[in-house]
Amino acid sequence: MVQSEPFLDPEGQYLLRLSSPPCAGCRYGQDGRCSGPQTVESLLPNQGNLLSCFDTGRTMAVRASMESRRSTEPVPFPTILGLPPGIPVLCSGIPKGTRLNPNRLYGISLSDLLDDYGHLKYGSGPEMRRAFRLPPNARVCLLASVQDDRLEVLWEESDIRAVWKRIRRLGFEFTTGFTHSVFERHSRSGQLLNQDRNLLTVELLAREGIPVVPVVCAVVEEDLRFVARWLDEHPSLSVVAGWAQGWKTDREFNRFLGRMKFLKEELHRPIRFLIVGSGAADRIRTLYRELQGVTVANTNFVLRGVHGQEWDQRQLRFVPAPPEVSTTSLVPANSEDLYELCAQCAQEVAGAA
């Protein structure tokens, strides 16, 4: 909502001038996607590197680039079934000699697949598996989360570097769509364009025959309704992803959870949620209780093991491991603890139903 009081910059030092954006010529308004400026940032002409609602030329150029990549034929979306309750997300630095359970599904973040310049580091599945100490036959999925600067490079060069085909060759069981940031304090044009890019990557990956989980980044109710309609139009998509790792405080987490519940209520069919980033035991229990069909993917359990910490099943938190316990055993043990914690939460919800 538009604030009636003077609006200051993030440091609280400069008074920012608010103006009415050119909504009459906005394609999102014409398409019924946007009902008007719902964030203060939508009223700020100068957004720096961020997209402004006043920058209609740049908005049209980005939309034209997206449309040029879109398929003219319907793209089939394979249905994803049989997700486990928990997915340990691997990280760089896992010590040599680590023996992971070959019967589990593991995740790898796109952030760990890219170099500092936004280019894929691995050319084949076996090369990637060796880097992350994965058994040859272990299941693995891609969670396409990375900082925006590297993601922008990957997006801009995706066609000339055959990014979609190279991701397919890495042999993931499935991948999520990309996660171009959608913040509460973005202009509506910026929010909508990045949401559309994230959904477009679902199509681009599926075109290569990769099962894909779309990522829900919407923070406005009208955008959540659009996502619900989009999912209803693609009934084979049985899983949606939500990124919980950016919501640190309880108040922020509750806003995130409320949006996932809103989406669930808007849909006309059952859906499973893949929630990425929530590692606290109380929040995991809350996710299962409020959303029911949930898979939690988390990198903290593996990362803490790499740094010599173990999961205390009684205290439900990480503690320093005894000196005689090696990190090669901590990483698999913590991974199993995440799986067991999520499985227990799922059983508790099923028992209470």
C-alpha cells in the first residue's frame, strides 16, 4: 500500500519524491496482472539497477526478450512423484572419503554449480558427482538458487552457452525453476517481470525433457492468484517450491507461510510443497502442520557437518561434535538426521489427521 507519510531512503537520511507511475500504458495493467502501485517502490522513478515502473522502455525490452525465448508449441511437464520428506542439500567442501547413503535423494544448489562469472563449472554428471562426493547411483536434484548477479549472467548467456542442454546433461532427477528475486520492496514492474522469468525457465527446462518444479516468489495476493490459475492450467505440475531461507524473523516466516497457505487454498487440486531453506525444528514442524504435503530441502545439516557440528536429537539443535568424530562421518549422519526429523514430522501430521 502507498504510505501517506514522507518516505525516506533505507538509511533514513533523504526524503524521496513519490510520483504516479504511467499505469495507463503498462502491459501488466492491460493484461489484468496488476491493479496499480501496491509498493512505495512503484512510485519511485529512480530505482538504480532495479527495474522501475517508470522505465517502460526497459520493461518492454525485457518482455520482448522473454517472448522470443518462449515456445510456440505446448510444452509437456512431466509429473514428479515420490518425493521424500527431507532432502539434504550438499555444498562445496565435503571431505574426500565421505560415504553418503546411496538410497537418498540429495539436492545441489545452482550457486555451487556456477563459478564467480556465472558459468557452469561442470561438463558432465560424473564430474559433478565426484565433486560433491555423491555415489554413482544416488538420486540428485537441482535447486536453482543463486545470487542475482550471477543468475543474470547465466540468464543473459543461456542461449549462446546452451545452458538448458548442459543442465540436462548433468543428470538431475528434477530441477526447480530459476529464482530471480522478488522482494516486497520492489516496484510492481520488477516483481512481475522476475516472476514471469522464473515461470519461463520452467518451460525452457521442460523443453529439454527435465522434470521441473516451479518456484513461487509472489508476495502480492493478485500475483498468488495468477500463479494458482497458471498451475490449474498445467495439471501435471504436482509440486511447487517456496524459498524460506530469506525470511529470518518469525514475523517474516509467518508472512511466507501465509502466502503458501493462500496459494494452497486458491488451487483446485492437491499440491505438494518443496520448501527450501527452513532448518529450525520448530519451523519444520510448523510447515508440516500447516501445509501437510511437504518436502523440506536444507543445506544447513550438511554445512554444519563440514564444519564439525552434529545434530543433537534431544535438544533439536546443532552442537560441537567430539574431537574424535570426523567430518566424513558427520556429513552423512547429519543428512540422515534431517531425513528422520522430516519423516517424524510427516508421521505426526498423518497420525493427527
